[in-house]
Amino acid sequence: MNNHSANPQLLPVSLPLAIVTVGEAGTARVTLDGANFAPPAPAEAWNRAQFRELLDALTQERECTIRIELHEFDGSVFTDIVHVARQERGTAKDQSPSATRRARHRPTHQLIEVTGSGFVPGEDVTVALSVSSAEGSADGSARAVIDLSQLMDRRSEILLIGRISGVIVTEPFPS
């Protein structure tokens, strides 16, 4: 039996829908539930570089969950749901001593920076870790088998891949 028929008070979930259409130059036209969503400065247009600012504005600083569709000029479409920001679950005063002790003994983040050039201004650049390579077959397909131990091995490359320009920058993983 369907829960909806058992309880008529249940309603389908409805999320605000933001549609972002990006032009070739990186500028974006944005609508929220069918209405134009103007940038903060009316004389300017939204662009790729402002995507984080745009998401914050659409979600009212992450207080409202929305569904977003991103339409690229090349015809590709990406959809996602941007959730409300998580609230911290209490302050350090509210936590047990063992919880704060665990937090102090967590490993610190080790950050590295990889830079490259040749990308279209404002384009999305994928950051990937290359752990293996594969050869294309006669029919144009490729098959990769990945040894998971290679993920911890530092014999790999970091790749920056331009989603529009197709530029690929590779850097060896630092030792």
C-alpha cells in the first residue's frame, strides 16, 4: 500500500529550482522558480567566477535547500541539490573531554598547490589524481583496472582538466 494514500496529509517535496545557463564567454543567465535572478550589481551579469557567491545568494546564505540545473553552452547539463549548511552540534563546552581530546589528535591537513595555464577564464577545472593509465582499444574504448593500494602510493600525477578548453595540465605528485 502506498504511504501517500494511507496518509493524505503527506505532500510531495517541492524544492526551489534554480536554472543557470552559461554562455560561451562564461557569463550566466539565472532563474529561480522561473523568475529572473539578478546579480548584486544590476549593470553586471553573473559569471563562472561568482558561482560560490551565486549559490550563497540562491540558498539565502545556505538557509534554504534548492535544486540547481547548470546548462553549459556546449549542451551538457548538470543537476544537484544544494543543501542547507549543517549547524555545529554544540560548542566545545558541551562536548565530552574525550571528544575534544580526539579533535586535538586528528591529523592536520597537508595541502599542496598545483597551478596551470591555458584555461578559459571562469571555466570549471577538474582536479584529478592519476593512479594508472590505460590504452585505447581498436573500437575506441578503454578499460582501467585500479589497484587500490596505488591510492596511497605516491607514484601518481595530479591533473587539472579544463571542462571547456580541454586543456590538461599534469604535475607529478610531490614526494
